[in-house]
Amino acid sequence: MDKDKLEHLINDIGIARFVGRINSGLIDPVVGYQIVERFVAQHRSPSLASHLLALFRA
């Protein structure tokens, strides 16, 4: 999938399901986590950011 389609997908299904697809191998991790970083930067929220950091540290 190209980056535009992935950005649309993360908006459609949400970040948790998107990360699940990365972890299951459906989305390339390098590109997928770049999309996640952009998504988080655009939707800054202290609770969302801390939650995502916890996911990445796990």
C-alpha cells in the first residue's frame, strides 16, 4: 500500500487497529510507524501520546 492509502486507513480504522495490522505483518513496520508518528503529530493529545509511548515501549 502507498502512504496515502495507509493514512486514509489509519483515519478509517483507528490507531489501535492500525498498529495491530503492523504487528501482525499486514503493514510494513517502517512505513507503518512513520504513518503512526504523523498521525500522532496531527492529533496531539497528552493522553493519546502517553498511550502510544506505552505501546512502543512494550
